[in-house]
Amino acid sequence: MAEPGPAVRRRSRPARKRSRAPVQLRAAASPLACKRLSPSVEEASAEPPVWAAGGECTNDSEEDMFGDYDSFYGNDSLLAQVDDMEQVYLQDKDMDIKAAGEFMLGNLQSGTDQRKQSDFSTSENAAGHKAERDDGFQMNENDLIDNKEEPGDFILEDLPSSQFLYLEEMDELSSASRKSAGMERIDNYMNSCLDKISSPSFCHVAEHREGNTEFPMVSKCDLSKRESLKDHLKSAMTGNAKAQTPLVSKTKQLKEAILSEEICVARKTIESSSDDIGPFYGLPSKVKDLLRQFRGIETLYEWQHDCLTLESLHQRKNLIYSLPTSGGKTLVAEILILQELLCRQKDVLMILPYVAIVQEKVWGLSSFGVELGFLVEEYAGSKGRFPPIKRRIKNSLYIATIEKGHALVNSLIETERIDHLGLVVVDELHMLGEGSRGAVLEMTLAKILYTSKNTQIIGMSATLNNVGDLQKFLQADYYTNNFRPYSSNLEKADPDHIIALVTEVIPKYSCLIFCPTKKNCENVASMVCKYLNKEFRAHREKEKKDLIKNLKTIGNGSICPVLKHTIPFGIAYHHSGLTNDERKSIEEAYSAGVLCLLACTATLAAGVNLPARRVILRAPYVAREFLKKNQYKQMIGRAGRAGIDSAGESILIVQEKDKQLVQDLVNSPLENCYSNLLPEFTKGIQSLLLSLVGLKIAVTLEEIYSFMCHTLLGVQQQLLSKEKSLLDIIKEGVENLIENGLLKGKISEKDDNSQSILAITQLGKATYKGSIDLAYCNALYRELKKGLEGLVLESNLHLLYLATPYDMIYNCNPDWMIYLRQFNQLSAAEQRVADIVGVPESFITKKASGQAIRKNMDSAIINRLYLSFVLYTLLKETNVWSVSEKFNMSRGYVQSLLTSAASFASCVLHFCEELEEFWVYKALLTELTKQLTYCVKAELIPLMEVAGVLEARAKQLYNAGYKTLAHLANANPETLVKMIEHLSRCQAKQIVSSAKMLLSEKAEALQEEVDELLRMPADIPGAC
């Protein structure tokens, strides 16, 4: 009987089981093995060993580098035995290298064929070896049993990558077929003993060798110079020993491997038109787990499934879908967004109507971005980079307001990156018909449709009527459903018994009362409290006291008397008169059930997601205007939101005089959606014409007309007056732009299809890139030019005047006594600013004393300077409460002024960047924009950059020791909950996720800059 050779055997460890067989890990590290692996094996990832100081191999499971196998370091005689066997082999007079190579190649090919057939059995293996064996080693049959390995896997899966490398080389050196006893001994010994060794660097070496197709014949080789088998093994073992890898959990690695595999499968599925849509609508199953974890969503509604499986989506057609509010439209959009980011590896733009909703969505999707490996970037107010950073690794989800979304699309077109945008999602699509913002939205969508054939557009809305026009404009399919996830009584008129209607649902359920005005909200909240029992005060009493304490902290000790009276009953008001911090605190308390009733204005209906069991419309008016059908649908849509309430109802309180109007309102169809490019002339069609020429989308009248025919205005041409055609309107707009110095060129009056080339001036380019309203661009240029003659830099008052938004000045009515008092508190240098801009001290004094003024003064300049005083005081004191009292303004107005000024300062900065003469403003406006954006002490700015963290929360975090972005990104949510007052576990997790997302985004941006700096230029002089 042949002598059994030494073998490396498994240790017996019954108490510890590996989740993956070492053979699979090793095989995955080798290209040859990878080709033979089954799909389940391919999902496992190789994990090279990590060596600690002192030569000890360490990993998270505290096993040696060979897992369940004995380390070759533990057997000093192993290499010696290999060396002896090789010497015997080389001294065999009857053996030649060629024959040996042929045998080993034949052995490998035989194993490959058996592997492919998947029917290699233990008996066949034994028979094969017995037929070929002369006097070599015999395999120990007990080894197979102890190892519990399938014989079919043994020959090839257990073959080490170093042995594969050697056999590949021998494969190139030999062409005949025979073997010798010495070679058989080495072959069997290697297969049984050394198959546990893998070479992490083998894949690289193998790829290098694939390029070498010619090798010298072995007969011409000098054997003394040829690298020995021992050297191969030593090299492979040393490579294993030196290889390092981060201490990452094997379970985590396996999960990541499975996620990566599912993403690949999902990508292939999405690209095909197959009905097999993968684990979760073409997405990895982890997405479903995250929806359950973050949103509590277990299953989708039937309509959502139908919508996601529409053939038009699989064919990447544009889609408009419309459902009642609370039907679950947003979830469908988010799944489509994730498909684009993860499967198609494209960027996505999501356009939302308001800054608050953008911030809420950034806050909500950051957790998904951290878990799934994409970036979430905020484009609202003064935030956002133009053009956005070009990412090479991760894809970006841009969440933007309408205006910022337009600027973003312009920058992508200009840099020829619009095709990188795979999907655009528009919420509240009906806003196309609402004023200047609708005009901007129409321009954005028209440019995307015209410049990119690969970008898909998804529009969603709860209120659409003339959907045919929108379908034609967006070249889109349409899906609609009347689904609501609860019963709702939508058309109920009732006498004015608010107390009875409210007490039927609170405090167990929530209630919203929509009021016509801000003052009415406060009055209703106070009135309801007068008639409630004291029992209502006992409901969640401690949390209400905490809320009052928090609001006092926000107001530096001050709190609104109305809120101080109503909050103990669980009631508050919600309107634009609140500061951002106050509004957020009230919204969080309402969502948590601490507050059960909000008296609010109509802006809440179109804003953040605050649902209720019962919605009461106090009167069918918004301010003094009668309610529109779209507004009505938005309000009652807050009743019973999906996933929160099982039922919902809305009640409209009607006076006798309005009864007929209300009946008409309820029974009337929705308002149609019409283009606003013409009504909003400077913000609409003129702005569009300017950017078309500036971006070189269309530079002749003919090209411009062709583009305009594809807008919503072009679709609705029949609605234009008979006196002017679309071409006439275009000509008039272009001529106006030429007269104002924004475009240059000539238009032929005789030839309607003039081929005259239009070009944009530097002022025109600055105007459209700065998103400046054309009505103000010349005035802004003049004031910036005048500022260069004597810019006062002793303080930032002069800069603040230049950054004060024009559209705020018409709602300003200065209090002249306050005006004079604030002027007298300025230094002499600061008072000189008033003279420079054109408001002398004498004028202010006369107005304050009531004297008549003969000389006419520009009210726009007067009001603008007054508002700059407000901003100047606000930046010094950083407290909205004290400033609003000092200027006798509402807190909400001061807050709105600050937000608008931050956004406009950013626009002026981009305006100046395009005009070389204004270079001095660039650095000044960059810093001013940051100050206006956050309006806090400098140390709090890094914390307030995190989505959802406002001033009050930033102060809490800073005082608790979380002073940087890195502190927050690496914080433990449970620790945050313990250390920060009034912070829920959910909010803590969101803050950490948002901080991680922002940190990742900044790190990626820096890495992109590094890569750009190190990239070799393609146009190096003298280079081949």
C-alpha cells in the first residue's frame, strides 16, 4: 500500500462554524477559479489576512490567516519537504520538463472538464487516481470525509492560486501528453496539502501574464535559471503574510457583497424590458428593509405597484401621475429615484416648491444616501454649487427649489453635462400655472426636453385638470387613480361650532383649523382654549412644559404670549409670523402628538407634511380672496394621511352669503394650468430668450421659434390673442433685450426666418447666470458700479444695501422715528453710506418730524436702505426677537427678509463673477452670503450646515461638546438623546445621518479636486 503523504487537515472546531467555506473565499480571489464558480459562490468576497506586530495574524474573528486550516508557519518542515520532493523530481533521469508540463496541463484540463460537467464523484476520483498511479502518494479517503468537501470541488476549487499561476506557465511551455512518477507525487501532494494557500496578488499577476502570448520552449530554457516551485510557493506565502486589509466584519463584507450583486442584477433588469423586476422593483432588497426601518412601510398600495410596473417606465418614457393628496405619490417617486441612482448610475434632480420642503426631504433621504452610497445635495436659498461638482465615484441626488433647479440645469447645459442627469422629478406639477415660479419651472423643463434625449421626466400632482396640454408639452404618458387610504367626508358644511367639532377628536387624534389670516389663527387658538376643560392640560403635561421652555430658549427668554397660553392645552398657531426655529419646534411637537391642534394659514397645506384626523376650514377665504379649487383640494388633502391615520374627514364652515359660491367650488372642475411665460414678462419669456442665446441652445430667430414651439406656451398657442403670433412675441422680446444691452445682433423685419446670429453681452451673461430678474439687472449694475467709486468697508452696511432684495422693498413701510433713531446710532462712516446711495440725513429728519418734502425721492432706494438697517442690526445681534421688536416688525417678516437676502446675495455674487470690473466684490460677497445664511456666531456655522439643525439645536449641540461636523457624524444617537434636551431618538438618528452625508459630500469634493490636480493634461507640448 502506498505511503500516505503529509496533509494539511482541518482543525476540529465543533463549537465554531464559519458562515462561508474557506474554499469559496480562496476561489473568489482567483480569475481562473472565478470563471468556475457558481453564482452563490461569486457573491462571497475574498478576505486577505491582516498581520499585526510580532508576526501574529489578526482579524475580527481572531482566527489565523488560514481560517480553519493549520498555518504553514506552524510546520517548519513543509517547505523542506517540498524542496526535497522537487530535488527528487529534477534528478529523475527518465523525466523531462516538457512531459511534466504536459501532464500538469492535462490534469488541470481534466479537472476543468469535470468541474463543468458537475458530475464528478468520489468513486470516479478514486478510480482515476488508481488507474494513473505508479508509485506516488495515495489520497487519504478519510480526509474527504473529515473535510466534508464535495469531491467535484476538490481538484479545482481547492487548487491554490499560486499553483494556478505555475500551471498556467507550464501550459504555455508544453504541448504533448504524458507524466512521470515524480511529477505525479508533486501534483497529488499539492492538491491535497497546499490548496489552502491563496495569493492575494494573483489576480494582478494573472492579468499581466494574459498579455504575454509567446514563451520560449522548455527545451531552450536554462533549468538553473528557472524559478523553482519552492520559490513560487515562498512568493505566494510571503504575499499572503504581507497582505493587509482593514479590520472589517466578515458578516458586513458578506452583506456588502450581496448588496453589490443585487445592484448589478437590478441594473441589468432595469435596462431590459423583462417582466422579472428583481428583488424590489429592480432594487436591492436592502431598500425594502430601509423603508421598513425609516418609514415603517411594510407593503405598497396596489396603485403604487401598478404605477411602478407601467410599461412606459420600463421604456423610459416621461410620465405624469396624479392622485388625491395623501395617496402615496412621493413613495413612488423615491423608488424611481433610487432606481436611477443605484441601477443606472445617473444623477437625479428633484424639484420641490418651497425651501422648507427641500430641507425636509434632504433630512429624510440622507439616511438612505448613507446606507446605499449616494450623495444628497441641497439647492435652496443660498446653498448649492454651480456647476455642481463632477463626481467620479458616487452619484448625486440634487434636491432643489424651482429657482435653484433652473440655475442648476443651466449650469449643466453650459458645461455639457446635462446627459449625466438621468431623471428629473417634479412635485406639485400644477405650479406650472402659478405666476413667475411657474414660468421658471416651464423654462427648466423645456430646456431639459430640448437638450437631453436621455433624461426622463416624472411629474406628480394631486391637482391637475387640462392634463392633455401638459402631456403634449412633456411628451409624457399619464397615470391617475382616485385612491385614498381612508374614508373621507369632503363636502360637509356645518354651522360655526368649532369647539364641538374640535373636542370630538382631540386630544386622542390631531386636528387642523385653516384660517384666512395670521391674526385669525392666533384668535382661534386662544378662543378654543377658553372653552376646554382642565383635563386637556394634564395630557402629556411634562412634554408641553418642555416645549414652552424650548421656545423661551429660542427667543432668548421671550415667548409669544399667545403660545404661552395655548400650549398647555395642546394648541398652537402656525403661520409665517413664526421664526424658523419656532416653526420647527411646533411642527415636531405636533408630529409627536404633544400638540393636538394647530390653527394655521393656507401655506401649511402646500408646505411640510402635517396631517390630521380632522381638517376644519374656518372660512372659504385665503386672506381676502375666495378659495380656489386647487387650494381647497390641498387643504382637505391634509385629512388622514397615508400610513398615519386610518380615517380622515374635512369640514368647511360656510356663512349664508357664501353658500352658493361654496357649492360652485365643490362641484366645479379643477382650474386649468396655463403657461405663465407671457404674463411674467421679465421673469418669463424675456429671461428664457436671454438664457437660450447665452447657453447657445438657440441663436437665431428660427431656432428660438423651434424651441418655443416645444414649451407649454407653444402647446397653448391657440390661446394667444389674434393680434400677436408666437413669432411676433419672440421678435418683440429679442428686440427689447437688444435695447437693454443684454443681447447683440440684428433682426430682419422682412424675413421671419432670419438666420442672423444673436450673441449675448457680458451683462446679459451675468444676468442669466446670476438668476437676476431682468427688471432689476440694470439698476443692480449701476449701484455696483457706483459702489466701486466709494465702497464703505468700515462695516458691512454698504454691502448689505447691495444685497438687499428688490422684491422685498415694495412691502416695506418705514417707521420714520425708528428710521431716524437707527441712523443716529450709526458711525460717521456708516452714515456716509446713506449719502452715497442717495438718502441724505436731512430727508430722514424732515420725514420723522412730519415736515413736507418738496424734492421727490426714489421710494425704492429709501425702503431698501431701511431694510438694510434691519439686516445690519440682525447680523450684530443675531436675534430675530429683539430686532423685530426694535423695528416694530413681525418675527416672520424679519426671518423672511433674512432668508431672501441670503439668497439674493448669492445671486449678486454669481452676477459679479461674470463681470471682471466687479472682481473686488467676489471675496466680500462670499463671506457676507455665509453670514446671512446662518446669522449666528461663527462657531455654530459648521453645525448649522447639517440639514435640520437650526440655531437653537446648534447651541444645544455646541454646549454639549459637539463642536464640529466630524463630532456629529461620529456621534452615537443614543448618547445624543441623553445629552440633548427635547431630542427624540428618531431626530438624533436623522441628525447623525445628515452629518455623515454632508461629511461624505465634502470629502468627495476634496478628493475630486485632488484627482483633477494630479491628472495628466492631454495637451502636454511635445508629448506623443
